[in-house]
Amino acid sequence: MSENIKQKTVLSCWIIFAILIFVHGFEAIVLRMDETVLGENCINKLFGIFAVFVVLRLINWKWEDIGFAKNGFSKGICIGLILGISSFLISYTIEILMLRNQGLESHLGVFTTGFSLTGEASVHTGIGFILMCVFFNVINVIMEEGTFRGLFYKIVDMDHSMRFALLFQAFLFGIWHIVTPLHNLIDGDINTASFVALGVGYIILAGMMGIKWGLLYRMTGNLYAGMADHFFNNCIATNLLHVITDTGTDDMMIVRVIIAQLLSFAVVIAVWLKRKSA
């Protein structure tokens, strides 16, 4: 099994990915854990961490081999948080100015929601829900960064170029997020045309984020910077810190996220190119 994984790297990653996204889709569409009191699809994340553990045992790797280094934790977290906070500070400001230009006054609110492309999400208040949101998002970034930027990237990097490995894991990360619009399609919230448009958009956006976090891994030697930026995007900017107007909540969330991700992507690309030319 170990030699098969190392000799057929791309196929092995596709097989692992197929198992993971099946569990992801089953939980989101059938079990609908995000509609329970937990407000999160958490089973697939825990299963994903277990799957990574099993694969690491099969190929005789350690967690450090896929980016969970013993050193650099604090520095990596700081880099990621600075990147996330600064980019979203700008995007929140732009969002509020755009709303004001439309004649809408807005203010910020702190509470938890389940992310939805359609803007319809349940609202939960109370410290317990906030702590659960933080906890499940920590689990989320451990699983997704450990799987895509860690395991898939490192396996494919064994017999392919760095560029191919980077783009491959980013592409899988984009497909991973199609479950969200598929969920909306099945529920009748969007039509087929919207599903296709959102699916393609999600592959591009999530893929771009995957490239950014993959480059952060290459530059820092660990996953922690990407994990921190990923956590800020998911937990704070889409689940906890909301923009509220008289017409609703987070009407322009997708604009906020796209602006922040484009800004942070541009910064990481610029730093990467500067390092390569140095």
C-alpha cells in the first residue's frame, strides 16, 4: 500500500479525495449537521483528520512531514493573522462604504451563523455558540490545511513539479467546496444555471485561496500561517463578525470575502515573486 501511494501519487490523492468528499457530501446533504444545534458540518472534518492519520501511518510519515512542524508555530500564526486582519479590515471598510453609497447605514454585529451562498443562515447568540464556532473552525483548518496543503501537496510533490503539486491541491480544494452550492441546488434555493455559475466561481475562488495557502507553506516551511489566515476567513469574517443594515445581514458578504482574498492573494504572490528573484 505504501509503495502504491508513493508510485501513483496523483491517483492515490484522487482516491483519498473521493472518499473524503463523499463523507462531506453525505453529512451536508443527508445528515445536515449544519442545521443542528452544532451549526457545523463537523463529522467530515474529524473523519478527514483520521484519514490523514491513517495515510501517514501507511507511508511511514509523521505529522511534521506534512507541515505540522515543531518550530515556527507562533511566527506562522502571527503572519497568517496579520494577513487576514489587514485584508479584511480593508474589505469591511469597502463594504460599509458601498452600503453607505446606496443610502444604507450599517453597523457590525457579533454572533454565529452557518455560511450560505444564498444569504439565508440561522443566527445563534450566546458565548456557548461562539466558543463552538471557534472550536469547530480550528478543527476545520487542521483538517483542510493538513489534507490539501499538507498531505496532497507533499505526496504529489514527490514525483511532480512544485507548480503542478501546488495547482493540483488547489484544484481539489476548489472541487471540495462544490458541496455548498450542490446543497443549495438540492434544497431548491438556486436553479441549475446558478449552481453551475456558483460551482465554477467556487472552484476559482477556493482554488485561488488554496494557491495562496500553498505558497505560504512553501515560504514558511509549515502550515501555520495558512491555517491562521484560513481560520480568520472562515470563523471571523464569515461566521462571527457581521455587517447589519435595515435590509438584512451580510447582504454583501461574498463581495467582502472576494475583495479580502484578492488582496491577500496579491500580497502573497508579490512576496513569493520577490523571493524568487532575490
